[in-house]
Amino acid sequence: MAAPAPAAPTPALFSWQFAADPYPAYAWLREHAPVHRTRLPSGVEAWLVTRYVDARQALADARLSKNPVHHSENAHGKGKTGIPGERGANLMTHLLNIDPPDHTRLRRLVSKAFTPRRVAAFAPRIQELTDQLIDAMIEKQHGAERGSADLIHEFAFPLPIYAICDLLGVPPEDQDDFRDWAGMMIRHGGGPRGGVARSVKKMRAYLAELIHRKRAALQDGAPGDDLISGLIRASDHGEHLTENEAAAMCFVLLFAGFETTVNLIGNGTYALLRHPAQRELLQKSIAAGDEELLATAVEELLRYDGPVELATWRYATRELTLGGQRIAEGDPVLVVLAAADRDPARFDEPDVLDLTRRDNPHLGYGHGIHYCLGAPLARLEGQTALATLLTRLPDLRLAAEPEDLRWRGGLIMRGLRTLPVEFTPESAPDSSRPGS
């Protein structure tokens, strides 16, 4: 006789054990409570959507607003709730928190500046940054036979922050400030801590001043080939972009655009190190110049253990039914991308990492009008980072037991705090390589 199913998901939702491996709990929810009302650590009650078909529907449902004004008051509980918009309000009027028609207007403006051509032209700089960071990891070993590093702190974190700063047009002398501000926010998950609030305030003031400088430079005839200048130009030649909207747009491109890539590189490398046969397959493919498998591999890593665990908040603008559950007007809804992308109703052997997987319409970057605008840049960074790591540090290995690793807190993102690794350093950086 089969044992009865547990009455609740295990491990308990949002516990530290859950953070280490949420997928068994998500499997329970998909089977027993695919649209599940739960109390979050902040005290807010929200609906978790875990099946692929329901998740895809919810992500594209216009009745689910991104604007926090639609959140019902009785869901707030007492004190701070973690609902977006309570802190740094001037930075919260961005694509993640608004609906059409404002969303349509702002996305169109950003699309004019954040073009596929601009991203493709940025590929050499991403390769240069990648090699510089690996060079630094090697050089700090001082000729030792075995090298060691924290791959998050020394590689996965700085690469996307410096890349997005370059793309935005943040001067090199200011980029370490951005690294410090972003580090404060990512360490504390955007929580209401004093350091986070100070970092948001400093970043907001800096962005406003930088936008003012860029606008003045354009008026003086400067070419302005960076993304901020492109946003200003798009605004000046058509639909208007306010100073607050411009600063908020830069903030979301910087913060959301970098943290997702930190986690893509970190989670992706961790998955490869724990699946040696798949890692060897990818290494051989890269050595043979097979770019198609590299692209397919990154898509599978996004599905298998992606950088975004839950899509950002949505709120029911009217009563509706989702997955057989009645959602009241004003209720918060959180689409669990990590659960949907392991749904056996959509993916064959979803708990297996298969870098050759072809049928892979994962939701790692969302779906619908809020699909991640920066996905092409993140994919480029992920492909470049993983290919270069596996080529230059071919014997990279974990330097800690998986059960000793800790995952960062927070609802939305999924990423490791640290990733200790060991490797055999190259004898010396190649002076012919960019960035050496």
C-alpha cells in the first residue's frame, strides 16, 4: 500500500532548506495545489502559480496588473510588506511595475535605444571583460599549482555590473560605486535595511545627475553612443521620457539586468560542475566551435535552475479564476517560473539536465508584454562567460560540498551567495588576447 501524500509541501516553503532545493516542494504544489494561497515571510498573503499552463496564462493575462496600486489593503498585514513601491518610489516607475499604455510607451522608447544591433556590437567588450576577470583570478594565485576562487564574488558578480555600466555609459571612474551599491542590494535582497535605502538614494541621485550631464553633452554635439544617450535621443525625437522615468529605467536595466546574469552564470556553472558528463559534452562542443550547442545549453540552464525563481508581483484588477481557484480583486499573484519550468506536463524528464534539449519553451525570462527586454544581452553574457570559463579553466571543480553552499534570500531571484571553486591556473595570460 502506497504511503499517503504529505499534507503540505516539504521542505516548508521559504525555509532555508527550501532555498537550497525548492523543487520537491514545487512538485508537490504542482500536483496537489497548483494555484496555492500562502503567507509569505513578509506577512503578505499571495497566490503561487506553479503549473506551466497556468503560469503562461497568468504572465499574459491583462487582468493581472503590475502596478502595486491594485494591491488590496487587507493583504498588507502590519508594517512593511515587501511590496514594490514602498521604497525608492521615484525609481519604481519602470517597466516591471506599470501597465499599458504607459508600459507600451516606455518599452517602445527603450527598444529604440536597446537594439539587437547595439547588443551584438557589445560582444567584443563582454569577451574583454570576461578575460580580464579570469586573468585576475589566475594572477592572484602567484604561481601556485592549484588555484582557488569564489566564482560569484570574483567573476559572476563583477562581469554583468561592469558590462551594464559600460552599456549605459557610466564612466569607468564611477563603476566601482555602482558595484558597491548593487552589492548592498543583492546581499540583502532589496529588503528594508538602512544600507539598502542609502544605496538606492545614492544611486538615484547619481543617475539623475548623469542623465543631466548626458543631455547637456548631446546638446553640445557629443556623439553619445551609450544607452542613456540613446534613451534621451529617443525621447527628444518623439514620445517624452520624464527625468524620473529615465532614472527609473536606468535603475531597472542596471539592477534587474545585472542580478539575473549573476545568477545565470553562478547557477549555470554550479549545474555544470554537478553534471560532469554534460559539462564534458559542452567542453568538447566549444572546442569544436559548435556555437549552436552552446546556445542550446544556456537555454537548458535557464530552464533547469534559472536566475529568476518567481516572476515579479502581479495584482488581480477584478475577480478571476486561475487554475480552478477564485482569485479576489486586489489579491497578489506570484508566478513560480522555477516550478513551471520543471512541469512534467510540458517538459520530458524535467528534473534531468539535458544540454541537447530542443523542445524548450522555458519561462526563464517571462512571457507576454513583460518578457525581459534584456534577455539577448543576458544570453550573450552567459554564453561568453561559460564558454571562456570552460576553455581557460578546463579542470574547474567545486571546492565545497553542495550541502554547505548557501543561497541568497529574497522571493524573486535565485542565486548562490558564494561558489568556491578550484582550478589549475594557466602559466600566464595570453598577451594577444583582448584585456591582457
